[in-house]
Amino acid sequence: MERGKKYILIVDDEPHLILAAEEACKDMGYETLIAPDLETVVRLSHEAKDAGAEIILAVTDMEFGAFFGVAPGKQVPYILEQVFGHRYPVIVQSGTYLKDGEADGQKILEDDRFAGYIAKPWSIPALEAEVQRVLKAAYGHPALKEEHQGLRQTTLDQGEILAHPKKLIA
């Protein structure tokens, strides 16, 4: 990690979701850090702080790893706040559905620790849009860096990677 660099932390234990989220963030010009578990979230957060780098956003799955009790995704905002001393925006991705078949996004967003939500399965353009929205709301500027605009033209027809194991197109 480099001093002064800003990173997006991707927290998930599913390789296809990590690959898709990392691609979306890099397409927008952001460096990423990958954490498959909470222990790695803690380690990377301390390493970033010690290096003088910053995690400006986390994109986390709500449920991951062999963790019992509270959903591990709910711990990510607390870890970042403990390490850095203030809150950072966190986007939750979830494939959990309520009894009526609706995604649980509204319920998740009622928790003020989370700044954004994206339902699984999601497409890279959908994740990019949510990252842009959340970063703009948090920092008051567009998330998509000007020098990277127009670089992302992939559509589902052209081999878009979906964040869903059955729809992964390599």
C-alpha cells in the first residue's frame, strides 16, 4: 500500500463476486483491497492506516465465511471506524430475500451504518452506478474519474460478468 492512496475494500468469500467487483472498481480508476473474511478486513485496515493510505469505501457481502451469530457484513463498518477513527461508506450486497420475495435492501438501508445496497445477482454497470452514487453522496464529487469515462462499454451481450455463480461468463 502506498502513502496517500485511496482504496475500495471488497469483502467477500466468493471468487466470482470478488472478480466482478474488482473489475468494476478498477474500471472506474480505483485501486482495490480484497478481504475474504473479517480477520483480513482488520489486517488490511491496519496496514492501510500504518502506510498512510485510506479505505474510502467498502463493498461487502452481508453473509460470508463460516461465521456464526451476527452477519459478518454488519461488522465491517465497525472495524473501519475502530481502526480509522471515523465512519466510511459501506455498500452491502445481498441475495437474501424477505418472505414476500422482495430483496431486503430497504431493511438493510434502515441501518445507518450502510450507505448503499445492491441486490444479487448484480451486473458490473449496476455496481459501478451504486459505487458512484455512494461516493458522490459521501465525498461530494462524482466517483467516476474523468480520465476513465467512456472506457467501460461492455454489455451483457459482450460477455458481462454477473455476480451470480450460475450466470458467470468468463
